[in-house]
Amino acid sequence: MTHFSALNKQGPRLLTLSLIPLLFNLTSCALLINGTGQMVPVSTQPVGVEVYLDDELMGVTPLELNVSRGQSHDLLLKYGEQERLIRLEPQVVNDGWPGISLDAIPVGLGAALSIPSMASYPDFSKDIGLLIMLPSVAVSGLLIGVDIVTGAIYTLNPAEVTESF
């Protein structure tokens, strides 16, 4: 049996083995899980303090702001003549690193699924291994990049603002 006839015979199996890791990628994307915004509750004592996000009046306390995760923001609280400036900083924390790890798991899954095929057809085992693993590697890298660019792997710190005047 030639390499191509064996590969042709195993085509549907290889396609299935390739798709399993790719489906796991879609369940681990931080963009799908977290989104690009984060709700930040702002409360003050007394209530009614003006809240500015990046120099734009957002309302008065208490309120919740939907803030983009991927960049720093200045939160200014004004109460009469008093002002407080709070910097919201993006950090890769608890829900970011697991998201990246989950994006990378399909690569290992693709490798594990390629081992039985390699054992069955040692003559062209490298070809089969690459056919199964390369799509997983490509999609994992793409999803990690998308998560970083969109800011989905970040969490703003502080996640909640409480101030007394």
C-alpha cells in the first residue's frame, strides 16, 4: 500500500481527529468567555459624586461602568472641590492565564490524537502527525493573539471602586 492510498483510506478519520482539537479551541477563547468590556461598580459615601471616565462625564454615584479591558483608564471622582483620581490598569490575572492555557490545550490534544495514527502507519507518521497537529497549533496561536489584541485576557484593577469623601 502506498503512502497516498493509505492516507486516502484514512482521510475521514484524520479529518475527525483534526477537528476535535479545533472544537476545543472554540470553547477556550477568552474573547468568547470574557468579552472586551468589564463592568466596574463605582460607589461613594456620600452618593451623588460625579464620575468621569477618561475625561467624559459618565454620571453620578452609585453606577456601573462598562469599561474596555485592554487599556488603562483614568477614573475621576468629583465632589464639590474635592477630586480623587483612580487609575484602572489592565492585568493578566486569574481569568487571563487559564484562558491562554486553555487555548494551548488543543495542541497537546492534537499530539495525543496523532500518536495512534503514527503507530498504525509508521511509514509516514510525521505526515499524519503534522496533518493533525498543525491546524491546532495555528488556531491556538490565532486565538491567543486575538485574546491579547482585543484585551479579553485582561482584568481591570481595581475591579470595583469605593470611595468616601
